[in-house]
Amino acid sequence: MFSIEKATLADCPLIRTLASHIWEPTYGSILSREQLDYMFEMMYSHESLQKQMNELHHQFFIIYADGVPSGYLSIETVEKDVYEFQKIYSLPSLHGSGIGRFIIEQGIAYLKTIHPGPFTIELNVNRHNPAVGFYKHMGFHEYATRDFHIGSGYYMNDYIMRMEVKV
């Protein structure tokens, strides 16, 4: 059984620990070791997570499978009617269990509680990530592509995927 809880600053070490178990299996065959390490520190250092929560106002959630921390989600308000699922991750051992669907459905349910009308959800996904098919299955469509320079000569080569949510 899955459950979800809003994360706080106190959960930063847990998010980093979860990411350390998820990052390599997710991107190890797509990105170089150097880029993996660079991006991990850029996104999951304690300082970066604090900044995402405090300054960028990303709302993080911890996902539990039978009471065990097993994934996380973060949502950013991009503009008036647009939100971005910044991070949607679960432990690889749970892929295929329904946890991904649960995370997306719970993210949408949360947004419906804070947004009174129709809205759009965006997410960025590496163009070589097998999750592209999953996101399409969940109702997202490819909206654009983006090659975003993240520093040190590295790029994120992503699809920007969108879902329009009616209330």
C-alpha cells in the first residue's frame, strides 16, 4: 500500500538518501559517471535541497510503500496555471508496482486542492529515458525538446512533456 506525506526541511537527508539509491539505476546507462556525479551534487546537496524548498518554493513529498520511504515528488509553480513536476522518482525495485501512477495521481490531487481551475503540468524527461513511454501512458504528451546547459560542459537533453488537467 502506498501513502504520501509532505516533506519538510528535516526530510532533506532522507530525500538525498533515496536519490542515492535511485539516481544510478535511472541514469547510469544514459549519462557518463562524471555527469551523474555532477548533477547529483547540483540537485541533491543539502544546500540545494534547502534552496529548492525555501527559495524556489518547491513542494516536496515523500512516498511510502508499506510504511517504508520509497520515492519522492517535487512540484514547482511555474506561472499562474502551470506547474512542473520537478522530480518524480521511486526505488527501481518498485517499478511496475503502480507506485509511479500513485505519485502522479497524488501530485494531481494535491494541485487540485490549491488550484481552483484548469491547469497544466509540465515535466522534463531525458529523451533516452524509458519513462517517456510511461508518461505518455499517464496522459502526458511531448510538447517540446530542450537542451539545457547545466554547467561544466554538461547538458540535460530533455523532452518537455505536458498534461492539461480539467477540474
